[in-house]
Amino acid sequence: MVLSMAADDHRMQVTLVDISRAYFNAFIAREVFVELPREAGYGKDVVGRLVKCMYGTRDAAQGWENAYRAALEAMGFTRGRASPCVFSHAGKQVFPTVHGDDFLATGSASSLAWFEHTLLPTFEGKVQRRLQKPGDQPRIPQRPSLIHNARC
């Protein structure tokens, strides 16, 4: 949906915002205790109580969803009824979709600049790419191939 909106209107752009350590932005909903590493200098009888979610905990994904939903709603976004990962801002005409720790949004240049500058102080992250004009191609990082062509 996000890309089709941009393809339909040459004034629309697409931005990809990547949030760093997304799960650590969410407060944990229950008491979770973890063993502390030896480097912390405590004995084996001391554990730590998590204040925020940590990767691998049951609460991590739900906590992150609650955190980004609250942040987007505070910015004036409305959550989609059909999909809880799709949002819209009627006044700014910005339409983000959230997938994990990535925000893919469509809007005008000024609306996307507002979106990026308002979202990034809330969550640590960076703008990965902005598709600005017809013909722009998303850049996919080169990754080493796991399959080697072997000739027999």
C-alpha cells in the first residue's frame, strides 16, 4: 500500500527509518529477573530486574508494539483497523507501515521530513533511504552469498 501510493502520485516520496535496539525502548509489563554477567562484579546470588524489554523475553515484541503505537498516536497518527501495523496522519498526509524495527512511510517531502524529525528524537535510529523521484531504486546492500556455484 505504501509503495503503491507513491507510485500513483509523483509528488509522493518514500522513506525508510530504521530504529536501533527497538525492544530496549519498551518498558516491561511484568517482573523479569536475569543473571548478571561475571564482569558486573556481583556474586552468583545477585540477579538484576529488567526495567525495559530485552531481546529474547516474551514481552519484547508486544512491548515494542505498545511503545511505537503510543509514540505515533502522540504524533497524531491513527492506527489502521485492518492492520495494526499501518498508520495514517490525515493532516500531514503521512502513511507509515511498521515492520519489526523499520518504518516505511509515504508522504510529501515536507511531511516525511516532519515524520523523521519527530520520530527520531523518540527512538534512536536513522533514515536508511529516501526515494525522492520516479525511477529511484531502493538500494539493497550486497551480502555474501551463502551458496557457492560449484562446477563438476
